[in-house]
Amino acid sequence: MALTITPGPALTGPGPGPAPVLRRPWPELLRALATAPLRRPSLLAAATVLLVCAPTGEKDVTAAVHITPADLASLALVGLLGLDLLRGRPLGLGRSACAVFAGVVCAAAAATVTSIDPAAGLTGFIRLVQIFVLVPVAVLAALRDRTDLHLVLGAFVLAALIEGGVGAGQYLTHTGASYTGEPIRAVGTFGALDIMAMSGVVSFGLLAALALGLTMPRGGWARRGLLACAAFLVFPLAVSFSRGSWIATAVAVAVLLLKADARLALRWAVLGLAAAIVVVGGLGAGGGGVTERLDSIGSVSGGNEDHSVSDRYDLWATARAIWADHPVTGAGPKSFPQLRDSHAPLRLSSGSDAADSTIGFEREPLLSPHNMYFLVLCEQGLVGIVAYGALFLALLLGGLRRPGPPHRGAGGPGPAAVGLLCWVLVDFLYADIGGTTTVLTSVILGVAAWWALPAAEGPTA
């Protein structure tokens, strides 16, 4: 006869015997992790930001389509919010947001229909709608409370620290991209063929850290840590030797601080100037290269002209000439490379130099006018520039006019959204979309739309 022992109730006292075995509910944990984006879609927005840092290898810049892990995460966010819409959950878009985003779609569609190359125009249309409409709207809908905003801004800070740390190491160990014949240019994990990417990521993280730091209570460790992160990121930004990023960051920081507190802006301006003198001048951290890079902004004639600057001005003239031939709806998305040579000045270079230890020396073709406004003008005409101008002005003016609620503090979402948006709008004077970090522009537009174009309260929303 078998003896069956039935376990009794667990003892509550410190009696002898083996400790109870605790089994981890792994299925429940995995299920919770899998459903976390459903409960808080901003996690996918934060993942989009962080996945920009994933190395993708040296890319063929002439390829029609580049799909990165960050692009896939952004499309997953769009799909998730699409499912919410099908289930009847409102996305929280106000009438103003619907109007300006719909205008961009209509302008891009008109340019595609009248494009000189419909096949290339269709791929360009899909990319434009992704960057300027779908992902920003998905980010806007995913930001449901302050925690969501902190997740996204925190992802910007973490990505900047990763790329800034790699870039600073490249400068100090002479393992970066070539600059004036030396491998000292900080490019992070993006490589020499995406020379502007690291400076953009670092700039976004600097602004996010500054905005979050101003939100925290005075004297707290979180505030000091975030402001220390912002101070550290100044160095990799400096040794990226990106003039456009320097200018955009300076303007964005000024606007962010003015939005937060005018007196605080004055104090920080003095501290920032002192820090720049110490870091660049006193410590010699790239001081000579930074000074020469700043001086080269206006050097477009004479014996000391900077060909990268003169080429950029020539590309702008080329875009204006293309627009003159297609004034209303433009030549179509992705048409600039096809029409460049027939409209460019004779002195325009065939490409820009790129070199590092991985790719060696390469000539990178100039496939865009390096100015977003001229790119829209020549490829989408007056219809496009009006639509994009309405979007950008609505976001900027709405963000500047909207006061932050008192409980959010001086460094609430207003300064962060406006500062990041100002960086993008200023940088568009010297650059356009393209490259691994383009999807970050979409996230920033979504954050700015969430702040500047809130949905109406009540049934209208």
C-alpha cells in the first residue's frame, strides 16, 4: 500500500527546515513585457530613438531606400496606433493638427502625380508621408501623460550619451573620420558616410537633458545629473565639427531657456560662454579646429574659401533653378539628383570627401540641396512650401504661445518641445532629410505637435 503525503500549510515562524522554493512566473513576465507597448505606446517611440544607435554598417548612399531598425520601430508604433484606431479609440488629434498634416499629404501627392519620374516619386512620397505625417501623428497619440514624455526625452538623453561617448573616444584616440587630414572627427557609430548623424543625436540629447534637468527639484541628484549630462555633451558636439549643429544648438538652447525663464537664460548664457572658453580655449579641446570651422562659415570667396560651404550655396542655386522650371507642384519627390547636373553651376564639385579607417577614402555624391526648404521648393513647388510652412509655423507659434501649467514647473514640456523643434527648423537651413537619424525628426515633430496642437476637450476630440 502506497503512502501519500499531503503538504500542510506553510509555517510562518522561523522553524527549521529547507527554505521554500520561489518559482518565477516567467510566462506572466513575458506576457507583461509583450503587452507593455499596448498599455504605453510611448515605449515604441523611445525604442525608435534608441535603435538609431544600432550600427547598420556602411550604406550605399545612392540606394533608393534605406530601412533601419529605428524605421521598423517607428512603423511598429504606427501600426499599433492604427489598431487602436480600428478598435474605436480616438487618437486625440485636434482640428488644427488634422489640417496641417493633411496639407502635407496633399502637397506630396500632387508633386508625385506630376513628377518627372513617377516610380522614384512614389518611393519619395512614401518616405515623406512617413517622416512628416504618420510617425509624428503616432508619437502625438502615444504621448498620453507626463511619464510618456519623460520616456521619450530620456531615450534622447541615453542615445546622446552613447553616441557622445563613442565620439569623444574617437577624437581622443584619433579613430574618427578624417578632418583636415587627421582621423579626429567624431562620428559615433554612424561612420564617415553619415557625417552629420552623431552631432544631431548629441544635440537632441543635450536639449532633452537640459529641459528635464530644469523640471527636477532644485538641489536634487536627478537635476544635477541631467545638467551634468548636458555639460558633457558639449564636448562631443564640439569635436563633431558640424557647423550647422553648433548654430542650431545655440539657437535652440537660447529659445529653451527663454521659454523656461528669461532670468535663467541670462545666467546660463554667461555660464555657457565661460564653459566654452574653458573647454575649447583653456583645455585645447579641439580649439584650433573649432575656431577654423567657425571662421569658414562665411568663407566662400578668395584664397581661403571653404568648398563645402561654396558647394552648399551652389546646391541652393541649383534648387532654385529647378523650381523655376516647375514652379507650382515641383519636379516630384527624389527628382533633384536627376536634374542637378543640368541646372548646377560649373564650379559645383562632383561630390564631398569621406574617409575613415573602415571605408578608406570615398567621394560621396551630392544628392540633395542640403537645405530642406529648397528641397521642398524644387521637388514640391509652391504648393509644397506653403503646406510645409503651415505645418512648421503652426508647431512653432503654437508651442511659443502656449504657457505651461504651473504644476509642471519652469522646465516642463513646453521648453523641451519648443527647443527641439527650433533645432530642427534651424538645421533645415543647412541640411535636409536623409540618413539614419531622419526618423528622429519625426519623433520631434510628434512631441512638438503634442504640445503645440492639443486636441479639444470633450466630444469634439
